[in-house]
Amino acid sequence: MNNNNNKYNNVNVEAILNTEGNKANYLYASCHTSIDKDLMLKFAKQYFNEYFFVEDFAGEPVVLRPFHSTRIIEGNDGRKRTYTTLKYKKYTHEKFIKQRRKEIFEVRVENQRTNKMEVKEIRYVDFWLDTMTDLCKVYKETVFDPSPYFDNPDVLNMWTGFVEPKKGDISIFLDYIENLVGNKINAEYIVKLLAYTVRFPHRNTGTSIVLVGPHGCGKSTLSETIRAICPNHSNTVENLKKDLLEGFNEEYTYTKYFLHEESFFSGDKESSNHLKTLITGETRKTKTKFFANDGVDNYAFHVFTSNHEVPVNLEIGDRRYNLFKCKKTDFNYDEYYDWLKGEGKHSLVNYFMNEVDLEGFNPRKILKTKEHDEATLSCLPPIENYLNQLLHLECEWLEVFDDESLISEKWISEEIKVNRQKVYDGFVKYCKDHDLHKTLRDNPPAVFTKKLAELFDFPKNHKDNWKDAKIGRYYKIPQLNKAREMFCEAIKVDICVFYQEKYEEKIEAQIKKLEYEANLKSGKFDHAKKEFPEEVKVEIPKYMPKFGKQEEYYGEEK
């Protein structure tokens, strides 16, 4: 499935050697014996079939030799599978000449001083590099460009595409995805996101997939599915720093799908920052041994699998990671891999390219799941994390009492006034209990107050006006439910983080909406108002989205 690099498809090596008027023919005709002719023909075919000459690769001329690398990978089911990937060996002029210097043949040439014919040894590698005849596949440079519109015969495009698409049954794949992530909403999103990367491989989605779950739940099978449909441009990342950031990473230069196994970066801010660039950056840096550092356009899509609940650092307002929790099921993985190894991979490419409905789908908009919200809470900065514990009623406003009762008891029903110093003392105790001494230095009372003012929308003059003879200088915190809403809005998570049962209600409503839209599209309803017969009384879930309304739900209190 690659229409690139067709410049030399119709070259006939023997015809060039036997056509008068070119340097190759002159040398071929000068061969000393028929054995020498056979040797030159052999070398000519070998070099033409096996090597490319690139004039500018990271600032240097280079010879490339494509080869297939075989790798054995053990899946989550314990079965070992063999995968073959196209790679490239790179040679400098000196290294290539040294390796091929023994490939010689003899020619008869005229000695310019004596005017007599002499027999002379010719190294084919010297002739090949010096003359650049039509026997040498020459390109000005290399690119990695999955665009279907690429058309430059003088540039070697390293993109080779997906396996051949063939129409077939993909129901087992859809069953696998839904079994893996638990519901149709999550499954549909993953299918559409993967389909987008296949249909538009030249576009960077700026998003990724993160699968968390116990060993053996099937999460790595998604990576192997991707590898099966795009074997030449899918690579496993076992160690982010070693494989991509610190050492030579030429193995990943022409990678579209980065498959991170057992990832865990949530406590490593440096790696997390690098990951952001790898996911959304316009270019990627490449480091090739013996060559200057270079870069390629970034079309990467990343899939992370991990046993950790929070494998990546989710910043407030994260827009890069689609996080899904996986569970073990009795799904038949033996049957799935047999299908994938056979016609399944071809059927999937056809399904992604031609059948998945991507109308209205935005690959840059992540699916906010319960797991994503919970992971965001786990990665909150210290002040927000301390307030989150207070809002969850997991800790107290440090011995702040009001008429002999805990302030938090009053907070459930009304706004509260709490002494500023005592609240900050509670934060100090929290930091000391969690060994966050640097956090204390970075967050003095003024910074703490500023953060509360941002989260709970304090008025500008609160420092001057919020004081009382009995309480002293205080903060006015909104009633608990209101405070939770303001907090969630500020940190970009769903209010359901405080009311876990509501997540299920929203998912149920979203599934009903999916079913409705599918029925409507198939023509089951003449128009939206006929979605249910009048005589049928339908109980509408509280969080069922209002059709045609943005972020509005039935049953909401206005």
C-alpha cells in the first residue's frame, strides 16, 4: 500500500549494460573475460536491488540498505509471536567502500602512456559511487511522509503504509475492544480514534491512548493489533529515556505508532514534559550513530499500557491522554490472534479506511472518563490536593471549631468562615505529614491565599473586608456542594468525582444516545420527535443528554 518511490520500477539492469552510449556499457564491454562480465552483471543487479544512495542524510551522503528484522514478542496470553519489520542499515562512504572492497572484476583498458592494452582490476563499489549511472538508485534526501499526496520522485519516502486492505468480518475486534474497556462509549471512541490514524496517517491527532489494568487483561493485545496492521512503522518502547530521549534512537525514526509497554511516568516530571512534546510536537529529534542529530515531521501516535493506576502525569486541563481502565474477561484471545494473523489485519485496515463513520469526530478532543478524572485528582499540585481532601471530607479544617462543632458539619448546609492562619496551619501539617518540605517553601501564605481566591472566586477586596473580632482574618468558603462545583470547574474534572454513582448514570444516558442516533441514521424514525411512540412511556435517566443541546441533560435542576 505504498505508491511512493516508483522512480526506478522499470529499470532493466541488463539492458543498461548492453546499451551503447553510457559509462556502464563502456565498462561492461571492456570486461576481460566472460567471467568478468558475469561478475559485473552480478554486482550491478545486487547493488541495484539492495542499495540506495542518498545525497543528503543529516548533512552527509549515505548509502542505505533496507532489510527485514524479525522479533519474537510474548503476548498477554503467554504465546510467542514473530513479527517482521522493515529497517535500514546506513553506511558512510568510507564504511561502505571498506565493506565492499573485495568485489572486483577485470577489464582491458588502454595505457595512455604506452598506448597498449592492459588488464586492470576494478572495484565495483568505486565505479558505483563515482559514476552514479542509472544502475545506482539516487535520491536527494529522505523524508517520512505518510501523506497520500506525496509526489516527489527525487526524494526517498520511508513511509511504506499499512497491510493491504480487504473487506472482511471485524466483529471479533469490536467484541475485543468492548470487553477490554467495559462499555460502548469507550469502545466507540477508541475505534474512531484508531480509524482516524489509519485514514489520515499524515495528521497528528495530538492525543494518545492509555490502558491501565492488571497483567493478563488483554491491554497489550491492542498494541499487537496495531503492529499487525502497520508492521513497518510500529515500535515497542520499553524504556522512554533510553529508547527515545537520551541515546541513539534511529530505530524509531520512521515510526508512526509508539507502543509503550508497562509505562510509568507519573512521578517523573521531566519525562512527562518530554512526552508532551513527543505527542503534540510538530517535529521529532532523531539521533543516528555516526551522523549529526536531525529531525523528522511528527506523525506519531502513542499507546501506553501499564499495571499502574496512574501511569502518566495528568496536568490540570490535560488534552493529550485518553485513559481507560481494563478488566479481565473470558474473551477468547487464541481465536482473536488466529484471526488477526490471518485475514483479520487486512479486514481491519479496510474497516478503518472505508467503513468507520468519522463524521463530526474530533481526534484532538479526548474522551473524559471516570479514570481520567480520578487520575487527574491523583496528580494535583499540593494545594489543590489538600483542598481535594477537604472537599471529600477526608480531613478536617485542623481543629477549627464553631460553637463546639466541627466547621465541616456546618459546611454541608451553608458557607463557612474559617480563620486564615489556622487553614494555612492545616496545609503546613499536610505538607509535613507527606514530606513535602519544598512545597512549603514554594507556597507561603500569600501564594496559598491567591490559589484559594482563584478556585473559589473571592472578591478583590477580600483581604481587607474578611475579618471578624471573634474569628480574626478569615476565608469565606462556599457551601460544600457549591465549593465542589467551583473546584471541579477549575481543575477540569466532572463533578461526579464527588458522587461516584452518577458516573454510571451518565454512561447509561450516553449509551442510550448512541442507540438513538444509530436508529435515527438507519431511518427507524422519520424525525427526532418520533423517537418513541406516544403510547410508550419512557423513563428518561437523569443524565440523558438533550438531543441537539450542548452539555445539557434531562433532569438537571435549573
